[in-house]
Amino acid sequence: MTHLLYLDPGSGSYFLQVIIAAAIGALFYFKTGWNWIKSFFVKQPPEDSKKNNNEQP
Amino acid sequence: MNSLKPHPASFRDPAGFVYKKDESIYRFVSNKYKEEFTSFITTGLYKELVAEGFIIPFEQIAENHFNDKEWFTTLKPNYIPFISYASEWCFDQLKDAALLTLKLSRRALYKGMILKDATHLNIQFLHGAPVHIDSLSFERYHEGESWAAYRQFCECFLNPLLLAVYHNMEVHKLLTAYKEGVPASITSGLLPFKTKLKPSILLHVHLQAKLGGKTNSHETKKRKLTSKDLLHIIQHLESCIQALNIKKTKSTWNNYYDETILSTNYLTAKREIVTSWLTTIHYSTAVDLGANKGEFSELLNKNASVIATDFDSNCIQSLYGSLKNNSITNILPLVIDITQPTPATGWNNEEQQSFVSRSQYDLGLALALIHHLAIGKNISLIQIAQLFSNICSKLIIEFIPKDDPKVADMLQNRKDIFEKYAIGEFENAFTTYFNVIKKEGIPHSNRTLYLMEKK
């Protein structure tokens, strides 16, 4: 595996990204749960959240 | 003997370098980057990003100009008429550049690749929008790797944007001081406490400042990063940056035409004279010095490549927004203080060129500017004439005499040491370098317009 590391290795800070990824995962989990609870009380808006989906592979 | 040399700013990346040959720009691609480059093409990523105008297209050329045995291929990217730097951009320009960088990282991950660097130096503005110019920035992503450019992205984009939002700091000044980006430790110290309650800022700035570049930990052995993790980080950064906006602030300059004593009749008359003169001259490049909100830049030929400069970032921010809204793509607004233009910086003072050395225009506009330079900054008329003659071949310039209310305002609370600030002296200074082609007094004022051509 060739690595052209021309940024210093600390730039990627593996540990930090592990924590951030885990925290974002937890936030997402919390948000989904909260939205699920909210959906019982609030009327769903029309689906317009697919605007970025065309960017998916 | 081969006299070709790599561009002075292109020496850090072992994957290749940029060079100039016969007035064209080329990129040498090394064998070391062969597999990455092949993936960039075969995954369809290159084609997709070019189609959307996100990256600069290139032509692949089978010529080894350096006769180097490390040569893999040569690229000839499309021409960019003017290179600008982040230290000359307003808030929204940096924000758009940040969002483009994140979008590219995300698109790359969808195709099993990743952006290996995320600096604002890889972004230029072309036809009114940011475009990524470093074709060697994409490499294959291997599951388990982190995003090597994460910290660089935060320092170059996120941190200056946050400081602008929470501290009214101007991004161009921050990036003049911190050429390679503002470190998390400095940003974290300056941001108010309430930002610790925002998950995005807490994670990407405060936590980063706390952890620094810690790499060896048991945690990293327990949990391996995946492309999905990196996508989450990138999407999180995207939504964080998307939400950042600066308040429209009133400065002396961004309401100059709306609120000052300048009458509408004077402005209309000035616009008519400039418009009629513009039809009589040929130019394909132009600079508007002290463009304010670009009212006069917009009179210039739509086929000409125009740089609209002002030292007030609020004006450039408004201008950038209105150009975007009106889809005007030939004008590049930049925050430039002509009395302190961008210096040459980087290794050997050659990596980033000074504003003056990048400036060579067919036409210059200097409207309602000369009194700010001569009286506001004590620059002599001959010095001003000399600088203008260095950067433009033709010049439309407005002389504003001492009895003008604006100049009178400037002199109200200071001693008048400007004996030589008079129309005769102005003409003497400028005719040292220029021939006057046209001269006309602007109705409803005591100001005079000149069209000049360099001797």
C-alpha cells in the first residue's frame, strides 16, 4: 500500500476522528429517536428532504 | 539543456508538480501517483466532478517535457485568468470554497476515494464560482483510515469562519496572519463559552484543541474508522458550515452611494460618461480599484475578465452576493487594500505572488478613489500615477478637488498639508506616465473624469 503522506501524520488525528464519529453517531441516534417521538404529535411535512439524494452513488 | 522548472509553489506533493511552458500551465504526474490517478479516472469521479463544474478539467498529454524516468503522464488544465488567495476573499467566498471542498470529499468517498488535502490554496474562483484546481488531490480510500486532511480543513476553513461569526473578525485578515489556517487551540480560546454548548463546535473545535494531535491510544485499536464514519464527519461539517452566516453590518463604505451627500444626478451623469467612453476602447481584462458595491464594474464589457477590489470586506461581501444572485460571472470581487496590497509570501517569497505582480490589466477604473489615497493616506500623486501605470494600460480616473464636500469632510479635523493636491498637479503627475485621451467635468459636481492611455 503506497502512502503519499505529505501532510504530517497528526493532521488526520485518528483518535479525534474516532471520538467525533462516535459522537455524531450518538447524536444521530438521539435525533432519530426524538423525531420518532415528535412524529406522534406533529403532522409530517411533505417530503422534500430528498434533494441531496441524487448525489448518492 | 531543459530550462523548464516546477512552479515555485508546487514542491510539496510527491505525486507531481505544476509548471509553465510556452504560456500554458501543465502538471507533471509521477509514477508514484499512477494507481491513484487511474482510479480517479476509471471510477468516473473525474468525469462526474468536471460535468458539475466542481474541478478544473484537463487534457491528458503524452509528452514527458522533463524527460524524467518518474514520469507517468502530463496534464494540461484549463486556463484560470486570475489567481486569487483566501487572504483576499470575503466570508461567503471562503464559505463557498469550504462547502465545495466538503462536497468533493463526500463525492470522492462515494467512489471509494478521498481528498488527501483540504487547503484553500486548492480552490480558485472561475466564472463566479469556486473550483478545485489540484487534480492530484484525490487518492484511494482504504477502510480503517482516517481523513488525513481533517485538521487542515478545520484550520483553513471552519475556524476562520467561526471567528468571523462569533467575533466579527474578517476572514481575509485572519488568513493573512495565519497563512496555513487558524489552529484549533487559538480558535477555541477566542470563541465564547456558549459555543461549547453547540455539538458541532464542541466536537470540531474545542475537543480538537483539547486533544491536539494525539495519535496513540487504546481507543484507536478498539474501533476502526470506516468510510461511513468519515461520511458522517463530512456531512456534519457541511451542515455546520452551511448554517454559518455573518450579519449584514453597516460600514462607512457599504452604504456609500445610498447615504452620502453624493447626488443621484451626479451618479447618473458619471455613469453616462463612463458608459460612453467604454464603447470607444478595447479591453479584455480590467480592474476596478475601490469598486465599492461594483456599480461601475458592472458597466464593463461582459466578455472582459474583471477584478473588482475594495478594502472594505462588507462591500465585497455584498458585491459577491449580488453577483451570485444576478448570475454575473465575469467579475471577481476581492478584498484588496491598494495602499497595502497582498505581499508575496511562502518559501523564498515565491509561493504566493503579490497582488501587484499578478496585476496586468488592459483597463483600470479609479473612481472616487484618489482623494482617499492622496489625502487619506498621504500618498503623492506621482506615486499613485506610477502604480497605476504599472498595472494598467488604459485608465479611467476621477479627480476630486479640495473644495468637494467629501474632501472638505476629510480635511475638517486635520491640518491641510496637501498643498500639491490640485487639478494642475494631478495632470502633471499623471501625464508623466499617461496621455490624456478624454477629459470631462461631471455635471452636478466639481469633479473631473479622465480617460488616459499609458505612454
